[in-house]
Amino acid sequence: MIPSAIVDLLKTGVSIMVGTRDQSLMPDCTRAWGIRVGRNRRSVTIFLTEAISRTTLRNLRENGLVAITCTRPTDHVACQLKGRLHAIRSADQRDRQASKNWHREFVEELVAVGAPAQLVEAWITEPALAVDIEVTDVFHQTPGPRAGEKV
């Protein structure tokens, strides 16, 4: 189960990097455009743009393994979620709303650390895909003595 403190972190404007690998162990990384914790707190949904996530999506379809690193820009509080693919599907209205909520929070985070709002707005893309992940492990990733510790 994803602990409450991590759920709270994921509700903020975290930067979300999605790591996968292919059958030859070649890594790939892409950016997600939002994250939502499942009601059971054992799953998350991340939002991807197909055009920039093709390799990640292929890797997920081939082996289902994923590591999602989430970092809040203003204080570098971070976590990593590891898990297995449950489904890749078209984003529905609920998904698009969750991504929009994340978008607003992420812009605020980046503006707070000095990024121009117009630049941030131009950089964020509208996701077309929702990727449901069953979370198997959660790790602290905030820089410091607990980084890498299993939660």
C-alpha cells in the first residue's frame, strides 16, 4: 500500500519520470504528464503522450516493468514507485481532469523555482494515454540518509 505521506506528495506538482527497459536491458526514460493514486492505494495511473513515449510503451507491453520517480521541484522531496503494467488505455474525462489538476500544480512548482510560466506552459503536452500500474514497491528518493530506503 502506498503510504499517506507519499499519496500527499503525489497530489502536488511533482516532476514525473518513467523508467523502463527492453528485453536486452536497454533502459528508456520518458516524462509523464500527471499521476493519480488508485482508491486502493496499491496502484497509480500515469498520463503519457504517445508521440514522445513510444519506446516506453513498447517496453511496457513487452515486459510490464516500470519505475516511476516523482520529485517536487521546490524542495526535492522524492519517491520512486516500482510496479507492473496493468493496462494502457485512452485517457478518459476523469484522466484528463487529473492531468489538468497536476498541470496547474506543476506550473506553480516550476514558477516558484524561477522558470517562466510561459515556457512551462509551452512545454507541457496533453496526454492521450492513461497507463495503469500495480505498485509493488515504494522507495524514499529524497536526497539524504534515507534515499533508496524501502518505505
